[in-house]
Amino acid sequence: MDRKTILLVCVYLLLLFGSSVSSTGYFRVQRKFAGKGRSMTDLKFHDSRRHGRMLGAVDLPLGGIGLPSEAGLYFAEIRLGTPSKKYYVQVDTGSDILWVNCIQCKQCPKKSDLGVELTLYDPNDSKSGKLITCDQPFCSSQYDNQIPNCTPDVLCQYIVQYGDGSSTAGYYVKDVLKYNQGLGNLQTGEANASVIFGCGAQQSGDLGTSGEAVDGILGFGQSNSSVISQLASAGKVKKVFAHCLDSVNGGGIFAIGNIVRPKVKTTPIIPNQQHYNVIMKAIEVGGTVLRLPTEVFDTGDRSGTIIDSGTTLAYLPDSVFTPLINMIMSYQRAINFHAVQEFQCFKFTGSVDDGFPSITLHFDGGLSLTVYPHEYFFQIGDDAWCIGWQNSGMQSKDGKDVTLLGDLVLSNKLVVYDLENQTIGWTDYNCSSSVRVQDEKTGSVYNIGAHDVSTASSLEIWRFHVILFLVVALLNLIY
């Protein structure tokens, strides 16, 4: 078994929101699994933990909607309170609320192996901190105005139960979030806004351990409780954001605002879903369209295809996965494919792009996404490769077939989430370059460049042994 350690680099993210509704901004992003030589165990362990939470149930006794899920992939440095203090929170496009560990929390981790200093939020230590009670509009809106036994002295609480048994519980507070706003020409200035977020008073499961611990989670979901929704309602930002993940260098772009260059073609977001779901229409392998059962892409009661940048691999139903893998293998019939930890692996010399087909996914509205061999294969040693596509039915304990596209197919592409028009779009792009974002009020166009936390911050980089991941992954593979 390969005991090679992996480099775990998390992201120091810097939000840039402007002062008008069409402001611009960016995040500094860093992928955890960048470059060659990525451990198979690391990839599966990351996704199994994430999916266990992403597909879990939510219990909301007094307030809070949304489904925080621990991606363990990115985190942001944010500043809360007066005087402001730094908090490190995971960034997740698949969850809604922002929450941080609170001063009352006894089970919260005291240290992190990520090399960041953890801080417990204390609303009484902030001059601008205010408690949210159940009779306030924010809380009642989370319950459709149905909150039994509510009195003005009852706090607006939240409880989230994850699929892996972990949970977070606490109450809502309102305080000042400080961030940097774009002033043009990559210049910034400080701005602030009052936002409502969760104060986590009790954590259980993995949330109460150290390891990859951070102070909380920052959701970029569509709910009105998310920070981006609150800032948009206050006229601080436009409800559009984009990410571009560099699979080679590990850096990238996370921008907020109207992306004017490059232009992207879009597909509609399926309404009334927990995550960002779209409709896939067909799959093409090396110019040949796969012959698949007609019900595969028929949404009906299904959720369509989930777009999730927090997931490392890509998951397909068995009825899609099997013919896809067979078609890929048919390009090199002399190669002996063998299973390694549920991956199909092989030895190959030369360029995989020359020896294997590109795969194009076709979506509603004419949008397509091409995945090249060097993207859907990952190298585990000299001339040793494995296929990143995964069978979602085989990964799921309940046999549930889902289609979920993670970094395997989203890397090296600019992905734009337009929540105002309910669309998602993407295009192949050099994620180490820059994008142009327009302030629609002033007409100014800003360049938002790529960043790499390894050169942008002093965060300490820690190494973990793959053997630990393997043991946990084998015991807890959940999808």
C-alpha cells in the first residue's frame, strides 16, 4: 500500500464585494488535490465524507435552512464583530448558511492540523453583535411563520443532522462582516455589512474533532439565509459568482459579479433542488454518442445532474458508468485493466490524450462540457494511471444512482453561477490567468486574477499519512 503523504493546502480566500448591487470581488482558491501523484485513498476518503453529509437529513426545530457539508477542500478567512476577529470557514457551493463555532461550545475542536489558529465567536465580546430571537422576521421566515411557543426571549436556533451522524446546533446572531471591496485595477478598500449567521454551540462527530478542523462553514447556496443572498438583498453584491480551479498549479479564481470575459454558454438550473442541478441530455465518447436507456436523463422525480465543486471525482449511474468505461477501454484493447481500491487502473506509456478519447457531456440548452483524458485519468506512479469516473450505485449504501460532477470535470473551466437568472454556464479556460468582471452601475470593468495560497499567505502546510485515510475510507465509504 502506498504510504506516500499528501500535501494538504487550504485556501486563504479574500472576498471583494463592491458598494453597489453590481459589485465585483474574488476569492483566492487552492485545490487540495493538485498535480500528479494523487493518492486514490485521498480522493475516495474526501468524497465519502462529503457525500455522507451532503445527502443527509436536516432537523430544523426553530430556524435555519440549508445543508452545510464538510468538503474539506477550501476555506476562507473572514472577519466578524467589532473589533473584528479572524475566522477560517470552509467554502461550500452545496450549503446555505454561514456558521462559526461559538464561545459556549464544549465539543468544538481547540486546534487544527491545517496550521490555522481557531477562534470561538463570542457575541458578548462584540460591540455590534446582536442575538436573533424567534419573533424576528429572519427566524419566522425560515419556518413559514410557524414557530410554536415563541416568545421574545427565545433564541432563533438551528440544528443540522448530517448523513454520517455528525451534527451542528446553535443559535443565530447578527454582526458585522468585514471584507475588501474592489476599487478597480486590482486595488481594494475595506467595506462591511451586517449579516445573520449561526453561532455553533454544540458539535458532534467529525465536527468536534481536530484534524482538518476550521471555525465553521460558509455556504454559497441559493437560500435567503446564505450570506450572498443577504448581501444581495442589501444591495451589496450581484447574485452571481464564478470559480475556476487550476488542476496543475492548485490555485485559481473565485469571483463575484457579472463576468464579461470570457463569455460562457449556459444551461438552466433545475428549480426546487437542494443543490445546483442541471439536465444532461447525452454523452459522447470520441465522437460517438453512447446508446443509453431513455430514462437515464429523464428527470421526472429525479434530481438531474448535480454540479458540485466540493466533490473531487465524478459519479454516474451504473447504466451510464458501465458503457462509458467499456468504450474507454475499447481504445486500448491490449492493455490489462485491473481494479485497485475500486478504481480501474492500468500501465500506459506515452500521452493518454493520444491514446484515449475525449468525453463530451451535452446539457439542456446546447451547453456542452468536454473532459480530456488527462483530466479524467489521474496518475498514481510512473506510467501508472487510474480512471476517475465512479459508479454512484456501487458507492451508495442504499443503491441510489445519482449523477454528480465534481472537480474531475470542472477543473480548468470557468464555471459561472447566475442565481439571478437561474443558470449555470462554463467554458474551457486557463485558470492561472484572469477574468474581467463589470460593475453594471458604473460600467467599470475589473480584472480578477488567479491566486495561489502557497505564495499569498503564511499558512502552515501540514502532511497526513495516507494509511490513516485508507482505514477510515474503507470503514466509512458512504455516498
